[in-house]
Amino acid sequence: MTSTLKTLQKTGFNWIQILLIGLPLALAGEWLHWPPAAVFGFACAALIPLAGLIGESTEMLAERTGPKIGGLLNATLGNAAELIITIVAIREGLLDLVKASITGSILGNLLLVLGASLLFGGLKNGKQSFNRVVAGQNSNQLLMALIALAIPSLFSAAIGPDTSLKVEQFSIGVAVCMILIYALGTLYAFQTPTTETPLTRPSAEHGRPEHLWSVRKSAVVLGLATLGVVVLSELLVGTVEPILHEFPFITEFFLGIILIPIIGNVAEHLVAVQVAIKNQMDLSMEIAVGSSLQIALFVAPVLVFASLLFGQPYLNLHFNQFELIAMMAASIITTFVSLDGETNWLEGAQLLMVYAILGLAFFFLPA
């Protein structure tokens, strides 16, 4: 998660922690056999602040351990909550949900988060500017990452069925290459500290937080928050099939592509909008594009390897044509927005409308 602790403290997002009441309610609902929709709702609510606490404790550890180790912590734990949810889903065999969440995270960051940032930032400040060179580099890397995701989807059908050994080996090979790209990008970011890249995830105001936690407190909070996310992920994933049975108009694909990605990153999304309103568009774009890069180059391949631990069926990188079209369209739109180094509220509204149209399309898409 982007290092935005200081911004979180200054903008008063502590109210989100009220949603932690959802944790005991979700546990009580599971124990007392409440309706699955209630347990699902309480689990979703509690996951929002817990994901924020993981990011906050990671940032505190990063500040204590120095820029290199701190950058590595941010690069590996940035999407920990969503990673945990999807690993639990893999164990339960909900592979469509997992693939949809990967797609949904990329779309949500590039269209929903960036769109809201441009809209509200533009309404408040008028035309806004950002570093066109850095944004262009990030957009190019994003296109490369999505091409890496698209290649297995385009070639797998010719190689064999999704369950075949060759398709599995192909996906593993691509996942290895993607992890290497991510590792090299992180190494490059360490060697060029003056260049802001999404892999370094710079702090909101490029300074140290005013109230640093100790390493011990940071580690304890990180451990407890992670444990809470694991427990809630079990409850959330366990209610997916009963909810799909109770509400047949909702599909597993729609849950994964819209709801799951939003749950794990609400705090970060709000920060992106808030800093845009404060006319800090460089940081806002770093949050949106950087998180998409981390999902594409780190989370997706890690999930491929994680699926090997649970036996068949394995997770491959074969996305359907609708997911591919949506991801490529979002990346191209982001690239065009980055070309001139300026943004306005109309561009934000356009991005949000594209996200809404895609959401409607995915909602009506049959299972």
C-alpha cells in the first residue's frame, strides 16, 4: 500500500476504524448461524480498517528500517489484504473469483480511483499538472505488464485445455518472468532514489510521520491485523457460495471484479482522492498506477505459485476475452491521460463513466 500514513492522519480517516465492530459481529454471525449476507457484510466492513492497519504498520516499519528495506516492505506488503483474501479463495477452489479480483483491482485503480481523483481534484483546483515523464514511464510499464497477462490468455487455447499440464507450465513460466520484472524494477528503484516510481511508493509529503511507532508495536499491529484479515477472509469466502445461491442475479465473477478489490483498498483509494483535492496529482497518480502495477506484476504471479500448494485445480493466467478487453482499454486510457502532463475534471468523469459501463456489462454477463 502506498506510503500515505501522514496524509491519513491529517485528513481524519481514523473514522474508518469504527468499522472494526464488524469483526466481532461477523464472528458472532458465523457462530449463531445468521444469514450469509449479514456475515458477508460484516466481514467486508471489518476488512476495510484492517487493510488500512496493515498499510499503516508497514509504513511505520519502513520508516524505522530505512529507505531500502522500507521500500522492499512497501513493495511486498502493499496489497497484503487482497492477497490473503484471494489465497483463501484459491484454497476453496473459487478460481473465477480470484481471476476476476485481479482484473477488478487493475480496473478499479485505473478507472475508479484515478477517475475520482481527477474529477474531485479538477473541481477543486481546475486544471492540474503532474510529472509527465514519470507518469509516462509508469504507463509504459503498465502496458508491458498487461501484455504479459494477455499473452497466456491468447496462446493458452492453442496450447491445450485450461486443466492441461502444458497450460499450467506456461502460466508458471510467465509468472516467473513477471516476478523477475517486478524484482528488477524494485532494484532499479533502490539504485535511483531520486526517481519516483510506483515500486518505491514515496510518502505522501516526502517526510517522516510525526508520531512513529516502535518496531515492536508496528510488528504487533501488523501481525494482529494480518491475523484478523485471515479470519475474516475465511468467513467472507465461506459465504460466497450461499450468497450466490440466495441471490442468483449476482455472479461469482461480478463479486470478484467489483466488490473484493474495493474492500481491500478503500483507505488507499480515499487517500488518492484526498491528495488530488490538495493538488498533489503526482502522488495521486502514483497510488492509482502503482497499485495496478503491483497487482499485475507481483500479486497475480504469486497467486499462481500459491495455487500449487493446494493441489488441483491450479490457477493459470488465462483470462477471458472480456477481462482482456477491459484491462487493455483501461491501460490505454490511462496512457492517453498521462501524455500531456495535465488533467481536468472532465477526464475524471469520463474515466468514471467507463468504469460504470464496464460494471454494468459485468453485472449482466451470465455466469
